[in-house]
Amino acid sequence: MTMAARLIVLYPSPRDPEAFERDYFENHMPLMRRLVGPNVVLTTHRVRNVAGGRQDIYRVAEIQFAGMEALRTYVASDRAREGQASSEKVSTGGPPTYLVCATD
């Protein structure tokens, strides 16, 4: 049985949330859709702060691959390096955090 694998990207709170959202949806997400291909699930969520206080994570993106081998193939590719460069460019609040998660 093949187990799904996910690449999770955590974006810190940006300096200018409106500019981040515009660049993220107008430039970064269309690029990522092209880079990962049409058959890969790509979702993004805005983190809401319901407790008040400081919020470290602003947005979360999730790229779901069919399995760990597909994720490894992507991560080793030029497409992944281009996607990472775009993630880092759009992330004006500091570098994004990357997590690899597998269902098991």
C-alpha cells in the first residue's frame, strides 16, 4: 500500500499582509500549480488568530504527493528549487519553514 506524503510550507507573518496575499495568489500559486503538475493536490490556508497575541504562522501551504517516492523525486528536481526560491521571495516576514509529512 502506497502512503501519501505531503510537503507543508509554513509562512511567517508578512511585513505587509495585503502585498503578501496579492503576490502569493497572483504569482506564487500559479507558478506552484505549474511546477507540481495538474495531478498533485495543492491547497493553502490562512491561519487565523482566535486567541489574540502574537501570531507566528500566517499561511500554510500543502502539496500532497501520491507517496514518499514522488515527493523525493519532486524535491530533487529543478522545479522544486524554483518553487522554493519563489516561496522564499514571497515570504517577507522571514524564511518559510518546510515540513515533510507521511501518512503511516
